[in-house]
Amino acid sequence: NKENKERKQHPTPEQMMQMQTNQMVRALMLDDATAAKFTPIYEKYLKELRECRMMNFKPRARKDAAQGTEANTAKETPKPVMTDAEIAKMLKDQFAQSRKMLDIREKYYNEFRKFLSPKQIQKMYNIEKHKGDKFRKEMRKRQGMKKQHDGRRHMPQGDVKK
């Protein structure tokens, strides 16, 4: 369906980085000279952070067409139970990822402070945190909508038993 394809087109990671960078330049009200220094460094910073976030990312298996029917949605396969060794590895991977994220932030802090004031850097971090919180909230909202849409985990308010 051509309509669905057009609606589902998302910006590429590069386009997203460019949009984020432009938004940050505007939010920090950088003059042209500072923006010219800031832009390539901020884009590298975003790219490294994105790569770091993807370190422990495992793509989920997609449902095939047969599983998408209404009769099969109720019979979804349960998540496999993780072993203690798998959990321990997952936790260690998360620690390594957090350490790497911190290293990236510190490395780029030292770059940003060459042409941004501490207040501007703090504002940049606050904007990033706010955007991250907003993104997580939106994802939870969308997941909630999916659950309501397929009929599970949603009980109309009128049907609540007292």
C-alpha cells in the first residue's frame, strides 16, 4: 500500500542528527562562527552516543503474517526465562555501556568547553535530558496505545467492578 509506505518513512539517523544539531544551535542561540565550530563536533558526539546505545541492542524478531491474525495474537509466545549467567552478562554489558557513555560525554565536554560557556554546556545537557524524557514518555504512550488497540490490558472505565 503506497499510502502506508509514505506514512511510515522515518528520517535516517543522519537526518535526525542534523535536525537535533540545528535545534541545539537555535536553543543555545549560537552565532554563526560558534555554530560553525559546534556543528561538526556535536554531530560526531551524537553519532558516538548513538553507536554506544546500540552496543547492547538486539533486534526483536518480527511477527510473520500468519501470527498477525486476530486468532493468533492471544497466543503470543512467552518471553524465554533468562538464566543467571545471561542476566549477569546483561548487567556487565550495561555497566560497560554506561562507562563508555560517560567517557564519550567527558571527551566531548572537553571539546565543547573550547567555544561554549559552562552555562551553555549545562543548557545543552538539560535539553538532551528533557528530550530523552519526552522520547521515553512518547514511547510508553505508543506502547499503551498498541495494547489498548489490540484489546489486551484495556478495560473501559464503565466496566470496572466495584
